[in-house]
Amino acid sequence: MKTATVRLSDVLLTALAPMIWGTTYAVATELLPPNHPLMVAALRSLPIGILLTAWSRQLPKGIWLWRILLLGSLNIGIFQALLFVAAYRLPGGVAATAGAIQPLLVVWFSWIILNEKPSKLSIVAAIAGFVGVGLLVLGPTARLDRVGIVAAIAGAATMGLGTVLVKRWKRPVSLLVFTAWQLAVGGIVLLPIALVIEGPITHLSTTNLLGFVYLGVVGTGAAYALWFRGIDKLKASAVSYLGLMSPIVATLIGFVLLNQTFTRIQLIGIAIVLMSVLIGQQTNRHRKR
């Protein structure tokens, strides 16, 4: 069997997606309406998903009707709902640390679904990434909430499973159309939940609209397209390690824009996470086709 060449550009473009997602916290707190996290999650994906689907004039058919329903729910709808449940019930550091278990879960899902037996190095890298994120964002006074912890881990498992299934099934259409379908389905799944729990947003300022445009076009449409492209080009487990870049970017933005400070423990955490990401990419060297 022939070994496929993995280009550095593919890794960097894929890493750009979680780095963009790392800006979400600052955008949400500074530009978007407060107290509507589920509605914000629905509105960040549904409009751009519908617009791109309408522009492409393509809809899923046959077996891809239920596959897209499942993928859109896992990668966007259910994942976002669980993410915001965790964010509301836990401090950000605890939620991010629980979510950092995703690379370990993706390694496990890849073994079961893709028959990719993990190396010891990949397992060590996943555990190191989890520890590094904990050092980066987990404060000494962090409170633990059982429901929040379960939601954060379930959210990581949901998107981890979605990532592996995207790799398993191979998209039948262009990257843009495939992304649009999932964004639309995810938004449709989320919208009724948001309306029941939170109600509609009654007022939108110009700042809010700018925040939604950025979050929809860049933070969702472009970022998810880069993420799904990366799943095409790289191993699913290698892609999941790149997701650890998100809490690093969120922490750096807090330092640069929100006048937050770094401790020595956080700097050690950043170093461990970056090392985990680099080691995780070594799994690409064994990718075969």
C-alpha cells in the first residue's frame, strides 16, 4: 500500500479552524446579545447554511438524507447545545478542560469505526493535551458541576464521533455544499430548542449585527469548511489534536485585548498543548491509501 504525502499547508489550514473558534468567546461577550447562548448558536449556523445551500441549488438525496441529519446534529446542533449547557454551568476553564478529552475520544472512535489502531505515542499526546489545557485554563477556585461536566464531555464525544463519521463516509459533493448542508441542519435542530428555552432576541444593535456576520461567515462558514477539508486530507485523530489550539487562542486574546495576565502554570500549559499538537501530527506519517 502506498503512503500518502501530508502537506504542511493542509495542517496549517486545518489548524486555522480551531484558532478562529478561539475568538468566539471574545466576540460573544463583546459584540453579541447577552443571555441567549442557544439562539446565538442557532443564528451563527442556520442563515449561512441556508444561503450557501440555496446558492448551490443542491440538496442531499438517498442515503445522504439521514447521514446529513446525523452529521449536522452531531457536529453542530447537539454539540453546540451541549457546549452552551457546559458553559452556563461551569467556569470556562473547567468546560474547556473537560472538552479537551476529544482527541482521546477520536482516537478511540477511529479505532472502532476506521480500524485505525492507535499508537502509544498518540495516546500519550492526547493525555498530554488534556493535562496541558487543564493547566492553561483551570483555576484553583474552579467549581465542579456534575451536569456541566457530563455536558462538556458529551459535547466532545458528539463532535468527535461526527469528525470520524465524516472521514468514514466521504462527502458526495463539493466541500462548500457539504459544509452548507451540515450548518443548515444543525441550525434547524437548534432553533426550536433555543426558542423554547430562551425565547427570541428582541433587540439587535449594529454591533450585534456585525458580531453575527463575523461569527456566521468567518467563525462558522469558513471555519467549518476548513475543518471538514482537514478531515479529508488528514487522519481524523490528527485533526482532533489541532482542536486544542482553540483554548490557546482564547487565552491569548484575553491577554492581548481583555488585559488578562499569564501565570507560570499557564505558560507551562501552553507549552504542553503545543507539544501535544506537534506529536499528534506524527500520526499522519503513517497514513495510507
